[in-house]
Amino acid sequence: REGLGDPKKCPKLSWVPRKPEPLGVECKCTNDALSGMMLHIEICEGKLRHIDQKHYHEFGHTTATTLRMTEPWHGSGRVVFGDSWFAGLKTARELLERGMHFIGDVKTNRKSFPGNELTMATGKGSGDWAVYSADLELGNQDELVPIYSVSQRRGGVVHKFIATCGTTLPGNNQRFYDDMVEDEAEGQDEIVGVEDAFIYKARRKCPRVLNDATLAQPGSDRHNRYRQNMLAMEKRLLTNTFSMRFATTMFGVLFTDAFFAHRFFNDKLANFKEEMSRLAYRLMHNNQLPPRSVHSQSNVSRRPSPSPSSSCDGEAHYLVKLKTLDAYVGYKQQRCMWCDRRTVWACADCSVAPHSLVPLCPESSNFRGVITYHPCRGRHKAAPLQYPKGKAWRNFGGAKRRRRTEVLDNDDELD
């Protein structure tokens, strides 16, 4: 379902037939070309949201998105590779203005780009390339900066690129898969028979600048393959709520990034599934976390309470849900140790699960619009060692006397 601003609905559904999952929420992402880690994600939320985003009115949607996604690295002199959605002369120019270089595959954004001239200038042989160059005058520099348009023939198609760095001298030949007849396969690396044809893993000549582009090109696809196909958290945790789906996607991104970082910095031969198993175990047995206790803020009731000094023993005696106590295995409700009513709350300072619990009623409760106030917690703070209704149940959740004390003769003295 689609609904902008509703966390339960997708901000905008996109239909892209060429994708493995054609229908869904489209995201633009930035990946590190060397390690493969995903560094930045931006959700496509539709035109109504895009017009309010940074750089949109100055440069349009494509260039504005590229500038936002590379903003942390402006001025670093690094090289950005973008696919055909990002690539264009305006994008390359604005990144140069901000101290970054750009290489991209140009398909549809051909404004001021010599696409037809490159096609005519490219040779007929596999891997042949042609180059056009021009000089750009940037606003922050006095000298002209060169920019290149490069083409390469791959089979019967001429691919076109724009680049602000690199060299067009011959580079390393590219390996590719092609259907050929047996007598045309000279110098191939390997022959694999497939029915009546042969698939040869051959080599295609390539300029050096496209070697750099090929290094960065599969970064996002490789990350998606590990996250969507191998980890597949979105397929294992099915939901119709977008916020939950987005959460599983983000956890998948974090886990995949952790693996890529480990493989890049520590172990080049790391196995993804084995490392995910180790990561899951370490998350469940994290010895770097502080020891959990009933006093932790995650277990403390959000209800406002008096200061600790107002109780006779100096403790705050906060109330927490019974199910949040460590090692609690009893029923959802227990009997209050003051009034014997059923309650889901217990004193965080006095309860030690699973056997020694001090269930108490909350200060107020709302049943079908009727608000009832309970004095149980106030009485417990005034006399923490008194357990008038304390009982020892057969299960592990009953209220028990943890200390033997003298019961007051008159209960009114506790009021």
C-alpha cells in the first residue's frame, strides 16, 4: 500500500521490471567500491517530497540526489562512479566544483553529450573505443578542467561513458562471456559446452579508465545479492507494515556491511553464512555490554515517581512489568502483596526473579473509563519490609516474604 507520511504504508511504490523484485520502494545508495560496504541510503518518496530536498531547485532531481549522497566526501578528490540514472554532464560538472571526480555510464541523459558522434567514431571490433574531450571552466578555478566522453563496443552495442579523470590509454583486457563458433575462439581462457553452442570466457580490450569503472560498477549489486538473496531477512520476516519492512532491510544492510568490513580488513576468504552465524551468536552473548539488572532504564516504569528520599529506606521502588524481570518464568499476572488483587507490576528494587517477587498494584488503573487509585505502592514505600498478603505459590511467580518481620498490630498505622 502507498501512502506518503503514513509509517504503515510505503512512501511511494515503484514498478521496475528489470529488477529481481519489480514492485517495491526504490532506494538510491552509495557504496564503497573497494570494500563493498553501503555508506548512504536515500528513499525515493515521489516528486512532492523531492521538490523540498536540498539542491533540487538549483540542479534538478538527478544532480541534487548525487550531491546529497556524496556530500560527506566533498573536497576529498575521490572518484564517484554512477550508473546511467546518475550520469550526465551537469552531475560531473557539479562534482568537479565540489572537489570530486566522476565516471558514469550515459544512456538517457545526453544533454550536451556527443552520443551520436561517439557511435560513428567507434570501430567495429569488439572492445574498440573512441574518445572526445572538452574543457570546462569552473567557477572556483581560473584554469580550464578537461572532461572526456568515452565509448566502447561490446558486441553489437556501443556503450558510452563520461569521465573527469583517468586515462584512455590501453588498460587490462576485460573478461566476458560470449556465444561464438568453435573456429573463432582464438586465445580464449576456457571453453564450456552448453547444448549445441559453446560459451567462451574470452578477453576484450579496454581503456584504463573503464577498468576503473568496472572495479566500482558491481558494488551495489553485490551488496544487494548478499542482503536480499543470501541473508533474505525481508523474505523470512513477512509483514504488511512498511516501518517493519524498512527495519528488516536496515538490519540486513548493517549485517552485510559488517561482513564486508570483516572481509576487507581481516579475512579475505571469509564465508558469508559462517560469519553471519558467528555474528548472531556474538550478538546474543555480547560480553562487552554492562550486566543487565532490574535497575536498568529499559525496565523502569515511565510513570513519574517521587524522589528516592521519600521512602524510608532511600530506594525509589519503581514499578516494572513482571515479564521484563530477568529469569522470570511465571504467569503474566500475580497477586499484589498488599491488596491481593491481580497485577502485572512488581517492585524493581525488591524483586529478584524467579522466586522472590514483590508484585504491587500501579498507582492508578483505568478499566472501561473508570480510573481507580491504589495505595499499594505508597504503603510499600512507607514499609518496604512488610508483606501482609505475601504468599508462596507453586509456580515461580508468587509473592513471597523475602524477610521475616513483625506484622503491625493495626493496619491503619500504615495508612
